[in-house]
Amino acid sequence: GQSLEQPSEVTAVEGAIVQINCTYQTSGFYGLSWYQQHDGGAPTFLSYNGLDGLEETGRFSSFLSRSDSYGYLLLQELQMKDSASYFCAVRAMNTGFQKLVFGTGTRLLVSP
Amino acid sequence: IAGITQAPTSQILAAGRRMTLRCTQDMRHNAMYWYRQDLGLGLRLIHYSNTAGTTGKGEVPDGYSVSRANTDDFPLTLASAVPSQTSVYFCASSAGGNPTDTQYFGPGTRLTVL
């Protein structure tokens, strides 16, 4: 099976940098994704790491170390609108079909 | 382009009743998914479909059924609703077949079973 661990909540102030960690256990690993979800909204895709290293998209970056089964999402120059839940998800193979298995989410609270 | 639409937005249902949650996408995506989201448990896959005419079971399929008669529609049916099926249900789609595929989510259906 698959399992993921990420902190339940992180707090930070506007303009700061925050890192949300994710460790995983899975077989048939194909990559780590990150999704953002605002309260009452739908999850939206942020980033994907298929290989080790850092992927940067604007203020957000995501890192993967496959040997450590570990990744993180880095949010820079935090804004109030970044207050949301962030989910890591592993791509794993299940009976020939790639699926996403989601972590339980990290709630980020950004204060002024 | 609407992306993915779900209906209804919310529903209160008596236990034992049958209910179908509707999902339609206009992106011509091959793969579609149904998730449920419960507080503290994240998103859990109920059923999925690789392509029209095929379906498969996810992590929590019991009590749910799906069909995929065409590319665009992927309805989820609760044959006899129970209170433990109270949840927020999200439909999603992806182009399919590529490890970098992004999943696009619908706005969700909030279902309460009493």
C-alpha cells in the first residue's frame, strides 16, 4: 500500500518563507505531486516532481529525494491568499493503472 | 470552457435512498476519478475510469458504483445511502496515460446522509 505523512498545520506571516514536508511509503513510485485547496474549494494542481531535485514555478518550488522518500513544497514571499490546505500525493501504480494517493493535508495559516 | 461540472452542489439525503452524483467534463480527457474528502483523512479514491467503457475500484469502493458510457460523463451512484457516506465528493479528470498528467477537479458535491 501507500502512506504519506505531512504536518497537519503550519503558520507563518506575510512575506515569509515556509516549507511543507512530505514523507511517503509506496511501491511503484512514479512521482510526487502537490495540490492546493482553499476552504470550500476544489484541489488545484501546483507542481509535480518525477525526478530528484527542485522544480520552481514562480513563488512556489517543490523538491524530491527518491532515495529518502521525501519531498517538500517551498512557498516564498507568502501572501494572505496562500492560506489554504496543501496536499502531497504520490503517483503509484495499481493493477496497471496510475493513481494518486493523497496525504491528509497541511493547513497553512498566513497572518499579517 | 467549463472544465468539470458536478451536480448537485449539495444534497441532504435520507438513509436508504438511492442517489446519483453527476460529473461532466468538456476537456475530452480519457481518465476520470471520484474521490471523497473527509475531515482529517484527505482525498480518498472511490472509483476511476481509464477510458470510456472501463472502470476500476479505488481505495474505498464499497457502497458506490460508477459507469462510463461516454468520454464526458462519469456518474457515481449510492445504491442505498448510509450516514458514513456523508462527505464531500470530488470528481476529477486527466488526459490519461502520462506520468505527468495533472488531475483537474470539479467543484465538489457536499452530501449529508441522515
